[in-house]
Amino acid sequence: MRISARNVIKGTIKEIISGAVNSEIVVQTSGGETIVSVITKESVESLGLKAGKEVYAVVKASNVMIAVD
């Protein structure tokens, strides 16, 4: 993966809280910090996100996006 964003934090999905349209993705970093991102359910499915999967939290402005290899 290559991305122009400077704030890329690797972590593991701790929990996915599904809603009707969006889902909260709870990511735990290796240092024990927790980052929460709200993304569409469609994105959860297309990225194949599941608890335990390693992901990248990409912080750009006030948004947190999730990226996978």
C-alpha cells in the first residue's frame, strides 16, 4: 500500500459495531491506544474487515479512514 497521508497508524481491529448504514471500527494500536472510525457497512464488507484483522488507520484532517494491504 502506498498513500500520501502522513498519519498512518497500524493496528488490529478489536471490535466492529454495526449500525443500519454505518459501522464503528475499533482499532487497537501496538501501544494499546484505541482509534475509532465510522465507515459505511458497504466499506466493511468490501475491505473484508473482521475482528483480529490488521489494518491501518489513516488520519487526514478530521476523518479517520481504514486501509488494508
